[in-house]
Amino acid sequence: AEMCQRQGVKQRLLVVANRLPVSAVRKGEDSWSLEISAGGLVSALLGVKEFETRWIGWAGVNVPDEIGQEALTKALAEKRCIPVFLDEEIVHQYYNGYCNNILWPLFHYLGLPQEDRLATTRSFQSQFAAYEKANQMFADVVNEHYEEGDVVWCHDYHLMFLPKCLKKYNSNMKVGWFLHTPFPSSEIHRTLPSRSELLHSVLAADLVGFHTYDYARHFVSACTRILGLEGTPDGVEYQGKLTRVAAFPIGIDSERFIRALDLSPVQDHVKDLQERFKGRKVMLGVDRLDMIKGIPQKLLAFEKFLEENVYWRDKVVLLQIAVPTRTDVPEYQKLTSQVHEIVGRINGRFGTLTAVPIHHLDRSLDFHALCALYAVTDVALVTSLRDGMNLVSYEFVACQEKKKGVLILSEFAGAAQSLGAGAILVNPWNITEVADAIGKALNMPSAEREKRHKHNFLHVKSHTAQEWAATFVSELNDTVIEAQLRTRQ
Ligand code: G6P
């Protein structure tokens, strides 16, 4: 990287993730419209100026015809994106199946699917085969676009097989892999039938990163206990080299949120919301509609709070934004109806002709509306059953300089490691504890709120997504240089 900088050229960074940072909508046989999706990873990498970044990922749509593929490839190239085309069957087996019905719940401690064990075993094998195949297709595209000196950064549980495929093509390729979910205890990971294959593949990378020290520790234990390898404080000894394993906690582009609060459309939203909920405290939940987010448990805790606190019944409102996700996976469909049923019951029990205690939306909000919502909130409820990091908690804190509201945060979210001292930490499975935390948050004196907010705000402001990305990539460059020096000695 240094040499590139001295020569005035930027080092190229190939970011490989299942999803591209743009979503594509087909307008005609050969025309596409593209919309940037401003997720955490995108804003993190937009802020990293020292690299020339290219994105490689699944286009998110089925494009069976060559004309469509060519046109989309061309349109994406303008956004520095390179598509991997996956057909419907592969998406079904790899994305809906292996990624989101097996790895995702397992890594969040929800176990393997068990409805019909025999059927599960059969589909498990074909889904794993599709997972390998899809990862190989990603590897082919990376290999085609790779130039010597590039850094290749693979992301998340969708692409655990990728490091090995890439190193097979070129053992000199600099490969990093980062997991955005928790890595579970080795006792959970060892239940996975393909546990060893995945570990071997990830270990082919030069640098392996996680959000927290605990996840890194669990990964190293899985390698030592399941594969019998040697763990060191820096990583895992693997095939005569050291695979570096470390924690890199992600952050957000906090300035983007702070700046947005001064924009007039955001201030207009703020006024509307304040008017609408005058005389009531606002509680907020923003989650993808996913079982790991603990939405039913959160609603039950709110119900218990209302049951026990007659005084608060007409003085508090819970706004729950539940963004639909992975809607082809049956578990997610079941969750949607379960949540609707609970919301209906609570509103039926505690609503009046003019007001309901819960406003539930099954959709996402635009960025301005979201910032306004964060800014008017008195208490945010982030009660995931497990969560890699959870950046909603960061976004809320960034928007609270005026209000200094309270964050109730699950101890099972990665963010509890960084925002724990400012938040009220809860065990989301303990409905009574969460109900009590709601009472404590609503009644908290302003001096204590200020103290807690200050702690979290400083953290969110100083640990940004951009810094996270830059640190990972420079560490990856260093790791490779150190390894080269060691082999020369
Ligand atoms: C999590 C994962 C990401 C994923 C996102 C949205 O944050 O770690 O890799 O992109 O959820 O899920 P989706 O399945 O819609 O990409």
C-alpha cells in the first residue's frame, strides 16, 4: 500500500459481499435503474479514501437473459460494482437455505432447523452443495477482475468458503475475511455438519476479523477443539503459517447523522412528530423483522410494563419499525404473523378510541424520517436475542445530542461491549427485567441521562465506520508483509 502511495496510485480494494451496495430494478429489456443502499458497509467504505474500491456481489435479482446481464453489468460498472449472477435455484438453496435458514440462526444461538430431521438432513446436503457452488461463482468473478497487489476483503457468513477458493487460484492474493454476525461458542459451531470445511476455508485467509474479542475467541477455540490446531494470542497456526485473528468493532458514519439533524426536511419531520405525540413519551424500536431481534419478547415486556403501570398507559407510545427481510424463508413469514398478533392484542387491550400504545410499521423509513424519529425518541429499545454489533443503537445515540434519551440495550448485542456503560443493559429473554428497565428509563433524572449519553456519544463519534475499514485493510497489508518477512528468515 505504501509503495502505491509513494507512486501516487491508490491500492485497489476488492470488497466481496453477498449483496452489492446498490439495488437494481429492471426497466426494460436492456435498461436498469440503480439505487444506492446506504447500509453500514457502504458508508464505511465510501469514507475510506486511500483505496480504489470495487464491489463484487450478487445483483439481488434474477437476470436469466444475456442482454439483461450485459446491460446490468454496464450500468453497475459506473458505480464501480461487478455483479455475480446467481439463478433462482441457487439463490433458493444457497441464500434462503444454507445462509439464512442454517448459518444465520445457528450463529445467533437459535440452533439448527429440526422440524423433520430426515428432510432437514437431505436438504442440508443439497444446500451446502449450493453454498459451495455459489462461493465458487463469487471466486470466479473475483479472479477474473483481480490484479496483482489488490487487497481482497470478503464479508460475512455467506462467503465463508471464498477465502479457500481464492487462495487456490492464487496463493499470493491478499485475502481478508470479516464476519458481521456473532461467531458462536465452539459447542454451538460443532453441531454444524460442515463445521470443519467452513473453518478450514476461513483459515486460508490472511486476516480474519470479528466485531468483538469474544467472537474471535470462540473462533479460535473452534479451530483448536474441532480441528485440533494450535491457537496463539495472535491467531491460529495453519499449514505452516499464522492466520491472524482479531477484533475490529465496526462503527457508523456519525457525522452523516449529526449533520442531517440540521436539514430542514428533518426538522419538519421532528416538528410533526412532536406535535403528533405531544404529552406522551416516545419509545422506539427499529429492527429488521428477524427472529434474532427479539421483537415479540420486546412487545411482551412493553405489555407487562403497561399492565403494571396504570399511570403510564396514556403517557407513552412505542413506535416499532420492523423492516421486512428474507421474506421467502418460512421462519420469517411465521414471525411476521406472530408480531402482528401480539401488536393487535396489546393495542386492543390498552388502546382507546383516540390513541393506541403501539404504532407498528412493516416497512423501512427514508433516511430523513429515520433521523427525525431518533431525535424525538425518549427511550430506544434494542433488545436483540443476539446481534453481531447492532448499529441502530449507534445511530440513536448519534441523534440524541439535544434530548439525551435513554438506550435500553441487550447484553447479547456486540454493541453492549462498547455502549454498555451508558445504556441500561438487559437480558432480552427476561420480560420482567425489560419491563422494569422501561420504567427506570422513563423515570430517569436528567443528570443521569446526560452522564450516560455523554459516555455513549463520545464513543460513537470517535469510533467511526471509516476508521474501522481503514484499520482492517492496513492490518491486512501488514499481516501479509510480516508473513513474507517470516518466510524469508
Ligand atoms: C445482516 C448481515 C448482512 C446482510 C443484512 C441484510 O446485517 O450481516 O450481510 O446484508 O443483514 O440482510 P439481507 O439478507 O437482506 O442481505
